[in-house]
Amino acid sequence: MLNVVFVPSWNGWHPLIVHFPIALLFVAPLFVILGIAVGPLKGRQFLVSALLLMALGTVSIFVAVESGAAAREVVKSTSAVRAVLQQHQDLAEATEVLFTLLTVVFAVLLYAPKLLRRELALRITVALLAVFLLFYITGALFLVKTAHRGARLVHEFGVTAPVASSVPATELEFSPGRED
């Protein structure tokens, strides 16, 4: 008989959430590169996909920052841990701002010509997307530094957030061979 379900508290969500922005935001530029490589007509679907990945990644940064702030409240720390934790938080907030700006700029690059009813020449579009990717590298570096500080907290200092707590659930019966 199973009568306990493990549900993370808000401060325990941080270790579960933090990997989403990393994955989504590192895959997004690959779709931009694919969009450039196949050309503007066929590549548009890749560019729209890149924008969607960036938007989801950026939203997940906001969730990670908020859950990290909650996790910080329950961390027992030394002065060394507090210093790295503050660096991690500062980098996370900067990363939040950078990817918000990058996502908005990319949306403008993608949709402004259609809204203005003025398509750009292929060379200009490719040049703008290439410059965008150069700026994106800055955001990616901030993301890496943020993740590295978080990894230091966990692996060097042993900082952990409570991942799950026991919450009573309705009683669930499990009987092998029984079909419901």
C-alpha cells in the first residue's frame, strides 16, 4: 500500500528547473544557424523555432531565479558560500536581463520586416542574424558562468535545496495482477 507522494516545496524546485534554460538557450542558436543555412524561405520555420526556444528558455530563467531566491532562504552558509551564492544570484539576474533583451531583439529581427511590409535583402538579413549570434554568445557566456557558480555551490560547498518533502496523499492501493 502506497500512501506518500514526494512533492517539492517551492524552494526545492530550483535544482529541478535550472537545467531547462541551459538546454533551451544552448539549442536555440543552432536553429538560427539552420535558418541562415537553408535560406530565408525554407529557413523561416527554423528561425521561428529558435524564437520559441528562446522565449521558453527566457521564461524558465525567471522561474529558476525565483525558485533560487526561495532556495537561498533555507541554505545554511558560511561566508565563502554566501560570496559564491551572491555571485550566482547576480549572474543569474544579469542573464535574465540579457536573454530578455536577446529574445525581444530576435523577435524584432524576425517580425519587423513583415509588420513594416518591407522585406530586407538576403545579405542584410544574414548579416543581422550573424551579428545577433555574436551578441548571443555574450548571453551564453553569462549562462555558463551562472551555471558554473551554481555547480560550485553544489559540488564544492555541498549546498543543496530540499528536493522533496513528504506530503500525505490519498491512499493508493497497489496489488500485482490487479487491473483498474
